Amino acid sequence: MPPRGTRPTDKFDDDDYPAYTMGRAAEMLGASPAFLRTLGENRLITPLRSDGGHRRYSRYQLRIAARARELVDQGTKIEDACRIVILEDQLEEAQRINEELRAERSPAPPPA
């Protein structure tokens, strides 16, 4: 049996695995392939490329694209939506790191 982390089923749980073609990703988002290309041009998401050069998207990238789509649907310009999503993602990461640092610094409870 292969070691954990290399089993084919692990890819199903990997948010960063580029499992979706551009057509499927666009369909899932209810958007056009051009919308996804524009997100790439604005450096919001950078899809991986298959051996044949086709764009492939991960679940994480699709969540980011879906947030941008929400903002665009609310009337935000796509360039601004991309910047907002990038800043939201950076803030979330900073908050996660802060929480980890706080947890490391907090004293352990006294033994009972």
C-alpha cells in the first residue's frame, strides 16, 4: 500500500489540487471562461497548466473566484473586486497567524 499522501484519494481532499478544467470551473461559477481569464490577468488566481497547456483550477481558486463573482454581481468593477479579494485573503491569513502566535505565547494552565 502506498504511503499516506500519495494515494489517489488524497487528491479529493486537497484544496490545491488542480482538478477542474476551465469549462467546468466556469460552469460551476455560473461565469464565462473569459471571466476566469480576466481573474488571471488581474493576478487573483493563477491556474496550473495541464501537459497540453490547458488551464486547471483548484477548489481553493474556485472559492476565490466565486467571491470575486459576488462582488462583480453587486456592481464592483472586476479589477477592484480582485483587489478586495486579495486583501480579504491577506487579512484572513494575518488573523490566522496572529491567533497561532497568541496560542503559543499563552501560559499553560497550572497542573491540577
